[in-house]
Amino acid sequence: MGKLLRLNMTDRTAVLGDLPDKYKHLGGRGLTSTLVFDEVDPTCHPLGPNNKLVWAPGIVTGTAAPTSARISVGGKSPLTGGIKEANAGSGFAPALANMGVRALVVEGQPEEKDKWWLAHLTWDKDADQLSVEFMAADEYAGRDLYDVFPELFERFGKKVSISGIGVAGEYLYGNSGLVFEDLEGRPSRYAGRGGLGAVMGSKGLKFIVCESKGGPGVEMADKKVFDQGRKALTDALLEHDITKPKGALNTYGTAVLINIMNEAGGLPTRNFSNGRFEGAAKIAGEALFEGNKERLGKELYNHACSPGCIIRCSNTWHKPDGTELVSCQEYESIWSMGANCGIDSLDVTGELIKLCNGYGLDTIEAGATLGVAMEGGLAEFGDAEKAVDLMHEIGKGTPVGRILGAGTATTARVLGVKRAPVVKGQSMPAYEPRAVKGIGIIYATSTMGADHTSGYTIAPEILGVSGKVDQFDRDKADLARGFLEATAFIDSTGHCLFIAFAILDIASGFEGVVEECNGVLGTNWTMDDVGRIGKEILAKEVAFNRAAGISKAADRMPEFMKLEKLPPHDVMWDVPDETLDAVFP
Ligand code: SF4
């Protein structure tokens, strides 16, 4: 059945109860969005006492299912004003699952300000149940997470997992993520989008430290069925060119997309004013691989960000002397700090990414904000030194930093920049919607604001995964809906979305995911249930957003994309509104 753990920050009490029967087949995003839909007043202030923050491991998280250590975090977003689910890969997810916790809800709000708390979760061997202790955490506030994380591991032991916030969450920024440790203990894995760090900060909660040793593990209804599914998925991941060992992701990381998107004319450059960046090759995955080789004197393949990942796409970038600069430089982060700011150096993008990790920021929102700030006159495009300075302003909470920390939309408003690449207040990721129409439909209609992980249509539109689709074709409401639904399902299983490259091409792999879920839950789902489950999750998210005041009129692209032609293809946003409205009829 599993447990539902509630931490009330008003009086710092913890209540552990059985997960209600109605939630028994839910996990990950399905569970966070359902709990938020059921328990959070859509009209509440995101930083007030009535918002809640929900952590939920996926359905198969904590088992031997490959690449399944994802933790979903949900709540009402301070950035979009709507429902939010953001997820990350980290040992925190299997740690909760191993203690039988299917969902952790943080609610209430302390009266005292500027007081920080830490919740320490352990397995009490004598009582044979989870135990929670609240501790003062003021000593960790206002500091770089790269300094704080080693202290937490020193104090609580090397085996603990951590979820928490940096100074961005303390300042209640619209751009503030939730940090988790990677396998080396770095504060580098983020449920970054939507400002959920500020929700945690508004509750005075700085960290949750979790040690699951002794926990009962994940209950399994039918191990044989689970193992069958696990094997089918594992085989697919090991076979597909994108996900196999020494394949595209393991060799070049997600940054393999820089050259590909640049070639397609869809790499947003200098605040979405061009689809091609002349310096793309210098910040591409290939440059990353070759640069590391030169600096280390040997080839370096990527590593897993979280337990049990067999795709292993997470990279480490090294300084000229061979010591580590940062892990990890993702495609999205390199793009946002690089091409989008006119910067063509992996050393600079690495430094900026490290600052985001240390301060607790979402790299996509931060880079998009810098792009707008450059257009608004706070720096020249390509000025790396000034970009670093602006990032420090955010981290120090100066007046300018607070504006930038509020996110791209606020920064554009303050600086009078019309070219604001946002939907529902959230900045666009690294794919130009004018040049790739399907992902634009996803940005416009996603319940999360502009978000590529809501439905990665780039797979067919650019990569030819599951068949090639013309990137400029506008008639993609059905394609978008299918991706939105399938993604809501995958986000509920606990698998990393990157399994999609393999399972969209290899049907037995997708069937394997469904079998894994059946093995854990005792259900009899078939492939037909994938769309149904995804649809049910989306219906709750849409309903929450409507009740929060976000109407269909918000399912639109920013006007500048209908007025400005995007080089090199000279394309505009020309998908009819009727197509957008047909996604959620
Ligand atoms: S595929 Fe990459 S992002 Fe996904 S879990 Fe594995 S290492 Fe992490």
C-alpha cells in the first residue's frame, strides 16, 4: 500500500499514514498532480500557507527497473500561477521509496521569519518505522550549496540523500529550483522549473535529509511480470543508438543536440533573434567530448546521475589543468548560457552553470533571463564577464539580482523588452518554436508553461525517432496531444524521460515499462492504458489551471514570434489558434 508522510511546518509535526486507497495506482507526477488537485486551493498564493509541496517517487522507483530513480515534485508554481510538476534523478527518490513513502507532503507555514529548518528522515529499527526529526538549519542559510552539501554529508553520513534549496529559494525567487545530490554528492540535480524552491523556502524548510537504511523496500505484486518488463526495457535501452553504452547520450550527453538543432535552424540565439549560432560547434557535445579528451589525455564517457541509470548521459567538464569545473553541462544549460547569450565557450557556460547550482537556480530560466537582460541593455551579447557578474547579483540578492531572480517574464517587463520568450510566465527551453512547430504547440498548451519535457516532439520532428515528421508542418495537434499524454504516464513511472528515445522506436521496450508497473502494482494495464492514464493526469492539471484563472487564452505563443521572421529559414509562428485549442478540446 505504501505511506503518505505529512510534514506540517506551522508547528513542525510529522504524521505518517497509509496512502489512501484512491491513490494506490499513482506515482510520480500522477500522484503529485492528483494530490495538488485534491488538496491545494487553486486560488491560493503560491508562497502562502495554503500551498503544499509534494514529493513522489515513481511507481517503479526503488526497484531494479533501469533508469528509474526520478523524484517528482509538485505544487502551485510561483512562476506560472498554475500547477507544476518538476522532476529530477537522484538517490533521494529510491531513498523515499525504500522507506515505503509514496508521497511526502509539506504543508503549513511557520509564523517566525528568517528561521530555517531541516527535516531528518531515518528508519527507526526498534519501532520498525520511519522517524522524523526537525532540526535548526540557520547555519546553512545564505551559503553556496557547494560548501553546504559536504557539511551535510559530514554531519549525517555519506549514505544520506538530500532535497533542499539554495539562496534562490530563501529569497523566494520565481526562478528557484529544488536541489538533489548526484551520485558523487554534488548539489547538481535539479527539479528546476517553475520556482518550487520558493515554495519550500516560504515554509521555512531548507533541507530534507533522508537515510533509508533498514527500510522495507518497494512492495512487489508480481515479481515475474516485473522482471519480464524490466528485461524488455533494458534490452531496448542497450540496443538503441541514442541510449546504448557509448551511444549518443553516453558519449556526447544531451549536448549532442547543439549541432543538430543549429543545423535545423532551431537553436535559439541571442534571445530568440536567430535560429543559428555561429559559435555552436564550440559549445556542442562533440566539443565537450574532445575538450575533455585533450585536457585529461584520455576519452571520458558520461556517468549516471542517479542510482541504476544505464543510459548514463551526465557529463563532467574539466578545466585546462584537468581538474573538475562542473558536472553537468546539459544541452539546455549550455544553450541558455551559451547560444542564447551569444557566448561560445564551454568554460564560461560551465562557470555559469556552477553558479546556478550553487545558488539554487533553474539553468533554463536563468539563461533565458540573461538573454533578455542583454537585450535590455544590462550587458552586451557575448559579454561573459558581465554575465557572471549578473549571476552573482542574483545570488547576492541585490535589487537588480532580485529582478533577474524573479524570472524572464518579470525581467522583460522591468526592462521594457518585448521579445520575452515565455509562455504562462515560464521561459522557453532550447528549441525555437517558429522553426519546429510541434514543440511550439507543446510550449503553448502544456499545463506547465513553456516546457519541452511535457512532450518531446523533437524526437520525431528533428531526430526521426518513431518516424520522421516535417519540422515546419503546422498540423500537429494530434501529435502534441499524444506526446503530452504519453509523457504524463512516463513521468508517473519514475523513469527518466530519456528512455523515450528507445521505447518510441522499440515497441517491446514500451510494453516492458507497462509490465514493470503491472509487476509492482498488480494491475493489468496494457498499452491502451498509457494514453488513458496520461489523459486523466492532464485533465486534473488543466482543471487546476482553469480554477487558478489560467484560461485557454494563455495557451498562446508570445506575439513577437508572429511578427518577427526567424533566420535562417525566415519563419514566423503561424500555427492557427484553432490547432492549439484542439489539443485540449
Ligand atoms: S539518462 Fe541522464 S538524466 Fe536520465 S537518469 Fe540517466 S544520467 Fe540522469
